[in-house]
Amino acid sequence: MSSLERQLATSVLVVGTGRSGLRAAIEVAEAGVAVIAVGKRPAADTHPFMASGGVNAALATTDPADTWEQHAADTLQESCLLADPRTVLAVTRNAAQGIYDLERYGMRFDRQDDGRIAQRYFGAHTYRRTAFAGDHTGLEMQRVLSERANQLSIPVLSSLYVTRLLVDDGTVFGAYGFDIVDGSRYLVHADAVILATGGHTRIWRRASSRRDENTGDSFRLAAEAGARLRDTEMVQFHPSGLIKPENAAGTLLSEAARGEGGILLNNLGERFMMRYEPERMERSGRDRVARACYTEIKEGRGTQAGGVWLDLSHLPREMVLARLSRVHQTLLDLQTVDVTRDPIEVAPTAYYSMGGVWVRPEDHSTDINGLFAIGEAASGLHGANRLEGNSLIELLVYGQIAGRAATEYSAKLTGQQRSLGAILAARADVNRLLTAEGDQNVRALQRSVRHLMTEHAGVVRDEAGLAAGLAKLDEIETRMVDVGVHVDIGGFQDLAYAFNLRSSVLAARATLECALERRETRGCHIRSDYPDLNPDLKVNLVWSPETGVRREPVPPIPTDIAELMHDDSADGKPLE
């Protein structure tokens, strides 16, 4: 066991090295202020590189009539009126600048013949406003942000697992953690901390996020520091995640597979979308298709492995290879299946956390002085349903805003906050787990969390199921007291798993309690026992370990934006 403890000091600490974290760190560095970025996996291997779709901004390069105001109206409409209008206006008004910043960093966007950035439709958009870089937009964004961070010589510690934010009297003053490889400790003093550690989709059995990421780190770190969470019940499920192999369960197949003519079949060979959306069929919205797949599986018409079939075999082989090359290659790599001949077994998979840490719309600051949260770690923009392509522009806009706000916060401080008690508590927390020799296996408990969330808080929920999920969670929390943690020559990954488990359990409790409170069906939150919208629940649900669930009113939508809102069917638009 390593006894080495390194001490670092910086003006701004960014926890998370994905796109939102890097964008915030760049903003701080460009202001000439000291910044350190830390993450529990290499920056080149963070989750966001998997996003392939695109990034939204009303550039009006393809559709001249588009405006940021219409982008705002579309976002609020899709949120089922739960998004904070102030957050929505900040993102849509500043979206174009976010794109221009990427251009400045060297982003290779697809372009029109006249050289302007190309834009395409995504579902629920009034106009074509999604900029893209082929089918690898996320990877390209990560590349340019990483290169810009390198140009600015931003220190990036890519194997530092943050276990606790250091707080004294409601003010953050840094973070504590350990190196996953050699176990050495890190005490990082910072004037401000920006949390950019993603969401909590990995607490479901099938998730688009990979092993050991999106386990709810942002929820736990913020809540244990004294911040609150918002909209945790709002989780978007993608209809087409792979079932096998087990180590890749939940891997997404692009919705272009359905958009290009793929059909969904149950185990009886029926094209079941005819029962749910006879007009749009497989081209229906993501939430509707996911619910249809779930229903078929739940009612016994799914495959033996608990999925449905996505069939492309009737499409011309040349078209599949040209337009769905990534789908074709993914199935060859993972299952040695040729999708031009054989169907694909898929099932709904947890895809995106629309809730997160409660933040203020002006700068994404939290209840804790000096602590900010951005990207999927934050809440406010998406409400009950996310407008496709908005997640990427959100992290650019608020990465820039929060980076600047953290810089200004640091500059105004007249002294450095410190608390020996907080540091000793963080140290003791790690020591306690390192010496834990109980008989409960951390990974087995983590799997138990994922099973209970899938069973009781999946695509469709009800009162009895959510209550049963909470009872099972109580049992898991009791068993957690007797975990055993084992470090070996391979490193300190088991210690990381133990903290992941703590994050998952807290995130699960917040989600279950909020889902129980929301007795209605709104957006991605589907209650079979409350199938209708409840006007009295046009509120955000705010949660903390101390207070449980509280209702918070949603600010009013400006009249000029409300007048632009309409229910767009998205017919004929890709559903990425």
C-alpha cells in the first residue's frame, strides 16, 4: 500500500477530462490562470468520444430562417416544459460561438459546396441546425479539445480517482483522491472546482456507457459536499443497444439503422411497431420505440435473451455498406454477424442522464461556494426529454461560461480556505476502505444495483416496482458495511470499484425516490400506473440525502419564445 501523498495547488481544479472538462480547462488557461484537470481514465478514452451524431447551433447556413429563438422553443417543447428557460436561452443564444470556438481549435466539420458548415435534421428540430463531422463528431471534438489543451500545457492527471471534494463551511477548497495505478494519494488545493464527471446511466444493467464510467460520481461527490440534485428520475433510454457479448451489452447501434429502413421484429416474426406507431413505425421518436420494445419483451414476445430483432437483411447490401458502415463493422467485430444477412438482437439501454447537480442558470454554480458542475453532471437544459444534439452544445457553452466564472471567483478571493478536519476525514475514508476485509464482494453488489434498477426503474415504472427497488437498495446498503477491498499487482482498481459502488447506490436512491414522487408520465419518465400528464407536476424534483425530494417551480417561459413552440412530428428526419 502506497503511503505517498502528493500535494498540489491550483486556482481552478477540473474533475473530469471529457469534452466538458477540457472545454472548461481551456477557458481558464486562455485567461492565463492556473488550472489542473484530473480524470479516472485517459482523456483520449473518455465516454464522449462515442457520440457520433452532431452538435446544435442555429447557424442558418442550410436553413436561413433558423434562429436561436426557435432553437430555444424546440428545446423547451422537447423538455415537456421542465427545462429551465434561462438555461435554455443561455445555451441557444451562445451556441454559434461554441461552434466558432471549435473551428478556432481546428475542428473538421462537414461543409457545403460554398464552404459553410453543413447542417442536418435531427428529430424534433424545426430546421436543420445540427453541425457534424462525418459519423464521428464526438471523436473529432475530443481530438481538437485535447490538442488545444496540449497547446496550452494544461496539466492532465488521467489516473487520479477523486474520492471526495474538500469543503469547509459551505466553501470548496479542493479535492482528495488516489492514483488508480500505484495508490499514491493526492491532496489538491484549489480556489474553485468544476465537476465534469458525467451522469449515472451505468447503474442500469444495459447502458451505452462503458464499464466503470457514468457510475454516478458527480451525484455522490456533489451531494456529499452539500449540493443538491435535480431531475434524477429523467433518464433517456435508447431503443437499440446490443445484448451480447456481455462485456459490450448496451453498445449502441445508430438510429440511422432504423432511419435507413431497418425494421423491428418480435420472436413471432411480427413487425410490432405497427401496434404502437402505425404511421411512422420504426422512425418514431426514441422514447416511443424504446417503450414499444420494452412492452414486447415484458409481455413475452421478446427473444430468449430478452430482446427484439432489428433486421436490415431486406435492404440492398451496397446501401448498408455505404450508409451504415459503422453498424456493419460493429456487429462483425463484436458478434461476427453480417447485418446484411442476419438480424441483430437489441434491447432498450440507459443512454443519457438528463438530471444532475442543481446549478444556477447564469454560471452553473452550485449550493457550495466555488463549486460548479457542467455537462451531463449538471441539470437544467433537458427537463424530461433531451433534444438530440443539445448535449454537445451544452458542454461547449457552459464549459466556457463556468470556466470564466470559476476564474473570476478565484480572482476575487482574499484568502485560501483550509480545513484540516475535512482533509483528515477524506484521508480516513480511503484508509477505511483499503483495510476493509469483509465478505461482501464489491463487484457483486454493483451488479445487484444494476439489476434492481433495470427491474424496477427501467423504461416503464410503477409504484410497487419503485417501492420494491428501494427495499432492495436498503438491503444492499446494509451489505455494503461488510465489503472487502483487495489491491494487488494490477493496481488499486478494486478501491475505485468500492467508491463507484457508493456513487451508484446514492444515484440509485435519488432516482428511485424522485421517480416515486413523480406520479405521472412526462417525457422519458413513463409510469404505467399514472399514464397521463399531471399539470401539478410541472415542477423540478430536487433531492439531497438530508431532505429527500422537494418540489421546485419551473421559471416562466418568455412570451416571444413560447409563441414559437409547436409540436413537431419530425417526420422524414433522421432520429440520431
